[in-house]
Amino acid sequence: MKRIKNLFRKKPQWISDEERLKVIEQSSKQVSRGVFFATIIIITSFLPVFMLSGQEGKLFHPLAYTKTFILIVDALLVLTLAPVLISFFMKGKFRPTDAHPVNRFLERGYEPIIRWVLKWRKTTLTVNILALLISIPLLMRLGTEFMPPLDEQSILFMPVTLPDVSNGEIKRILQVQDKIIKSVPEVESVLGKAGRASTATDNSPISMIETIIMLKPKSQWRKGIDKKDIIKELDTKLQIPGVVNGWTQPIINRINMLATGIRTDVGIKIYGQNLDTIARVSERVKMALEGTPGVSDLFVDPITGGKYLDVDVNRPELARYGLTVDDVNQTVEFALGGASIGNTVEGRRRFSISLRLAQDYRNSVERIKHIPLQSPVFGEVPLSAVADIKFVDGPPMISSENALLRGAVMFNIRDRDMGGTVAEAMKKLETAKNILPEGYFIEWSGQYENLISGEKTLKIIAPIVLLIIFFSLYFAFHSLREAFLSLITVPFALIGGAYIIYFWDVNLSVAVAVGFIALFGIAVETGIVMVIYLNDAMDQLIKAKGNSRETITKNDLKEYVVHGAAKRLRPKLMTVCVSLFGLVPVLWSNGVGMDVMKPIVLPMIGGVFTSAIHILLVTPLIFLMSKEYELRKYGKLEVHDTKH
């Protein structure tokens, strides 16, 4: 090995500007092609992220655009600006890389390891393959979700009560809830609303309460408590009879309602032609899902149970009193609903003036029965004399989709992944009997709908990413074997990503998939640099020994592979360390948005670490085995040009 090192080592010496520029030109040609294609591979491997649509597309497209444009400029600078800067700053007496103390330290530690690996080949390959095989069941055991929940620093409390609740009762419930919520030390402010707001886009019935809970900064929270603990504490304190609690966050709730019409994490839509039947089916579905691990805040969206005041006109009595149906309708409209009698102008604003009976004269059926009508024959007569007045049941709100009536069973998911929870819930519904009558069907919606859409897209994206990387490697090396040698780092990068997200207890999601896509490009980048220098070592071997199995021994191949692997060890490690040092601080960040960033970063951190180990140890071993095979079969080495 010393003889080989001496072959590459040169004494420090001054060289002319012409020689210096020639060396820079040759070195730039040798490295720039590999670095350029490595950059292009990272860009192209990330392009399939643009195939994501819906919520996931809106979230990750800006990231994809930013990364793509930065790397395009980076690829151009590698070919144009980098050689120029090198020519400006690399002047004076040149020393070999072995003279650098960092290089000597790294090579002194690396060389015994790589020699042990090349000696114990079967052991090395077995350990790597076992690590890869173990990562597969780890990934299979991970839960699935659409997107990791983003902490919005606030809570939306959405309880639902009986559909025939009165204005006074819902007001009382709202005040009691707000008072209880404000008693929790972490709560900054509370704002509750019952029913619909003054907008056409809010169709909430009066039985649905929306309470926005703003939390204090985390520095002011009690020690050892997190947001889940706060929600559990609030849920325990807010157990009011006749009220079903629901917990979510303001922004994601609005997104869910606008996208799917479901205000919880998951909803089961029941379609049919009759509201009463849909209500019965909904109750059966709810009973079948009760007790399912992970299912919380389970309730049926009420479609029956509303109360209506029915004024049934008695036409013979109307005729006897000399009244018409319009007389009754007009009186009921003015007395109960109110009718406009004029307008008032205040500055530039105009308001209508409505008139109706005071609350005390219309707050019960008996009082409504005594509302007077003016008969031209008999004078003043009560409303009950010409109409039958009573309360009747009816739907509090009618929902329809695709020209069919719709009901819904809704629930949130806590302490479990969405995919596993819904899968178990589906099995329960499949095994339950007499759930759906003929002509009725169900549909799973909410965030689960987005999860299925994202999974279908990712199943298309993953093969495309690998094909793009493989063909980019082929164009870089013009060799299928060299392309495969660099591409094999991808599954070994998967090892670290799988282990770290498993032990970090992160569910598989679109964010994790994007992290793996970014990881594959980074892993291949270092592999390309390693293959370039291994091929360069083979060039030096052929120059020294010739290209024949009569002149090249297995020991020669081994020594030159060791030298090629150790050559430029510092820049190889720098590539890995830059990625790690830039990503690791995210693990300890706790600002807004870190809930989504960590699942992206985790597979990249673990994958970069294991792929670096594979590239530094296993790639030279596989390269040596392939060269020994070439020498044994063809009698010479197939060397690919590394200078380009």
C-alpha cells in the first residue's frame, strides 16, 4: 500500500500558471460531470412531488419549486463559476492531500475498517442485507395518516347537542362551557358561538356549538403537560348530559368542511332516499363502531328530531268567520316571524324595521293559540278557532350530495394512526349484520379520503423516482453496471430512514414520503463521487500494471480499491456532514410548522447516515467483486472514463 501511495504522492512544489490552470481544468472535468449529474438527479428525483394534488400538493409544491430552482442554479454554477473561483484562490505551493492533518487522521481510521470489510465479505454483506430485511417489517408495522397534525396553537371545541334544543338552553350550555374552559390555566381566551353566523356559507344548526380556545405560550404551561393533556382535561370537565364533545383545530376544520363536508377527522356518509331510514342506519353504524380503539368523539350528525310549529288551517271554520288563508298567514308571519314595516337611515347605512309580538306572547303553544284575528263578521277571534296548532317532528337540516339524501357518522382519531383505525372500523362494519337496507350505501370521507388519494399518487411516484434516478446515472456513467452500483445505495438509505421513523414513533404520511424522495437523491450524490474515484483508481492501476489478468493480481485490485475509496475521503464526508448538520437542528425545534417538518427531515437524517456507511464500506466491496468478476471472465478490466 505504501508503494501505491507513493505513486500518487508528489512533493510540494511550485508550478507555473499554465500548469496550474491545466490541472484545474482536468480536475474540474473529472469531478464536474459527476457533481453536475448528482445535482440533476436530486432535481429530477424531486420533480414527481409536482404530481401531488389536493391539500398535499398545495403544501409541498412551494417546497418543490424552491428546491428545484436552487439546484438548477447550483448545477450551472458547478460548471461555470466553480472552476473560475478555484483558479483565483488555488495559488502558491501545492501539497498532496496526504499532507493535510485531517485527511491523515480520517484515512488512518478508515483504512483498517475498509480492509476488514474487504476481508470479511460475506459477513459484511450479510449484516447489510439483514439490516435491510429487518427494515421492511418495521415499515409494515408503522401506522398511516394523511398528514401529520399541525399544531395551530389553538383548539376548536365543537360539541353537538339535541336538534330541538331551545335558544335559552343552548345559551346556558354555551356560557357554562366557556366558564369551565376558562378555568384551565393554559387557556388564554375563549369565544363560543351557537348556530350559524350572519353569512350564507355557514349552515350550522343551532344545536352545533363552535368554541375557539386560544392557548397561552408554552412557556407559561404547567410542567410536563402538552396539548393532548389539555384536551383530555377539558374533555373530562365538559361532560354535560345530552352534549357530544368534539375536538379539532380551527384551520384544519374549515379545510375539512370545505373539501369533504365532514367536520371531523373521519366521516361515514350514508346515502339513501328516506331521512328516517338514513337516521336508523346511522345509529346502527355508530353502535357497530363503539369501542373501536382510536375512535373518539363518535356521534351521528342529526337529521331527524327537529321541532316545527305546524299551523293547520281549518277552512270550514275560516269560511264561518269570514276569513281567508291569507289572513291567517299574514297574522302568523307578523306575530312570530316578524315583517318589515319600513326603513331607517343612519348616515350612509340603511336598516329595515321589523315588527312582531314580544317574546312573552309567543313563547308557548297556548299563547300562540290566543293570538287574535280580526273577523269582519264576529270581530276578534283567537287563532285556535280557525287553525289546529301543534309541534311536529322534522329534519333539523337536510343534507344532499349527488342528488341523494345524506346522513353522516363522524368521529375523530386519538392515540392511534388513521389507517389502522379506519381499517379496523371497516372490518367491524363488514362483519356487522343488517346495517344497510337495499338501495342504501356508505362512503368513507374526511381526512381518510385524502389519505387514499395520496397513497394512490405515491404508488405512481415511487417507481417514477427510481427510474429517473437510474437513467440519470446511466447517462452519467454510460454503463448499466456503474448505474446499478450507485443506485443500490437507495435501498440502504431506506434502512436508516425506516429505523429512525420507527423509533421516533412517526406514522407514514405524505410528509414522510416526500422526505424519502428527497433522501434518494442525496444518497445517490455521494455514491456517484465514490464510483468516480474508484474508477480513477482503476485507471491508475492499468497505467501501472497494464490491463490483463496476467499482470494484475487480486491483491493489486484490492490495494487500488482501498486507495480509491480513501482518496478524497474528506470531501465525501463533508457531503454527508453538510446534510446532517443542516437537518439535525430541526429535531430540537418546536416552533409552528415543526410538526410537518420533522416527518420530512427524519428519514433524511437516518437515511443519509446509513447510506454514508454503505457508500464508504459496501460500495468499494461490491466494486471490487465486480472487477474481480470482469478480470476472471474477460481477462481485463472494463474501465469507464472518469475525466470526460
